[in-house]
Amino acid sequence: MGAWPELRTERLVLRGWTPEDRVALAAVNSDKRVMEFIGDPMTRGQSDEMADRIEAKFAQQGFGFWAVEVAGIAPFVGFVGLNAPTFDAPFMPAVEIGWRLGADFWGEGYASEAARRALDYGFYVALLDEIVAFTTVRNVRSRRVMERIGMTHDPRDDFDHPAVPVGSPLRPHVLYRIAEAAVGGHARQALRADGAM
């Protein structure tokens, strides 16, 4: 997986995927706590298909979802990164930032820490002008991460996710945005240190 740039933060390593990650990813994707605002827990086969898509999309897009490890503590805690979604919505086309971490690693600030580095990559390597994030209205935990990393919410952008069935409480979604100008000036220097620029 040499094509994946490795990014580091004070505590985390954002890296390419290994075959061993798939077992840990399947555990994350089958956890009802993790999937509460996403959908039904995944089978191992569905989780492996997701991993296949993640790896393929990085090659296509030049960015994607990194596997995240806590250096010296946990070899895999979930994933964080960037993606170009393909569903139809008023704000499309767009690039989103997203994350999914195992419930045992919630509350440590890992999602925010990794997401900030992924934003840096999106703006200063992928040269994106804007990055969005979205989640179901009730997903307060993810919304707090979006706010911590500097994203802003305008209720006029909110939408019903077309991939979620009509009538589902998960269908109403909020949209958050962030532009390159909002990211701290440390970003370029950090990415050069990682070798990503």
C-alpha cells in the first residue's frame, strides 16, 4: 500500500490498510453502538466489501479513508478521511470528511485529532477549496466533532439523505462546511514533516 501517504499527529498514525485491519474493521462495523446513526450492523462480508471500496477509491481520487492507529497503544481504532460521495443532493458535487471509530476509543479526542490532519491533506495536497461533512440530525457526537474541527452549520443546507428510506428517523441530515481559509497555518508545515507534500 505504498501509494497511501502516511500522516501523523501527536498520538495517531493515519496509514494505508493492511489485511489484518479487516478483522478489526468488521468488529467496528458490527457494533450496534457504532452503527446507531448509520444503519444496520454489517456482516463480515459487507465489511470486507467496504474495505475493498475504500482501497479502490483512494487510487481513483487521490484521497480516501485512512486506517487509524494510536501509536504504541492500539494498531487499529477505525478510519478517518475524505471521500467524494455520489448520491444526488443540492450541495453536490462535494468532498466529505468522515470518521468511524470503535466505541472503546470514543471520548479520547481521536476523531477530532485525525480529522484535522485529514483536512490539512485535503486542502494542501488534494487542493480542495471546501470540504463538507454530514450526518443524521440526531447524531450529536459526530456533530460535536464537526464543530471542534472548525466546520460551520447553516440549517438552510440540511437535506433528506436519498439513500435512507423515507420515514426513517435517520433520513433527515445536517450539512457542515469548512473552507481552506479556516484551517490553521500550521497545516503545510505538518504535512511537509509527514512527507505528504
